[in-house]
Amino acid sequence: MEQITAGIKPINEELKKETPDLKRLNVLVKSLGQGGTIPAAKLNKKVAEINAILSKFDDGKTVFYKDIGKEFLDQNGGLSGEIMPDYLHLSAKGYDIWGKAIKADIEKLVK
């Protein structure tokens, strides 16, 4: 977990240094599992911990964070293989969900 967040911090810092007015939206989508639907209770708990750390990079000016993980869950809170076939990479349907979830945020950032 620390490796993931430790890798994002210097990227944000370098982008801020090189392009201080560049606006960024950090979105994290990650899960671990195999086949079928992963029940809510079995979803990777570290995702929530990583999201909590990443949310601290949000300065409300150039770096924004959005947790869209719930958008991928079914009515029981599970994650379907239809959305993430290998439970790491999104399917076309997963990318469609992702795009819809961040569309309004992107529109605000490009104004």
C-alpha cells in the first residue's frame, strides 16, 4: 500500500513543479480476486486505505481526488467479472462506467 501511494506523491509534486496550473483528477480503481462476482465482504480492504491516503493529495486547486469505486459494485456491493474480467483491468463496460462517473469532474477541470 505504501508503495502505491509513495509512487503517486512524487508524480503530483513533479507535475506541480513543471506545470503549476495543470489540473489533475486522481481516480483509483483497483480490486483483487478471481472469477464470477466478488462478494462485498471479500473485496480488497486495502483499496479503502489507499483511497484515504490519496484523498489527502486533493488541494482543491490543481489536484482533485474522486473515489468512484462504488460505481462498479452491484446491488449487493459485489464486483462483477463483467466490469473487471481479471479483477484488475476494466472491461469496455467498466470504462463506460468510469467515463460517466468522472465526466462532470473533467468538464469542470477544462473550463
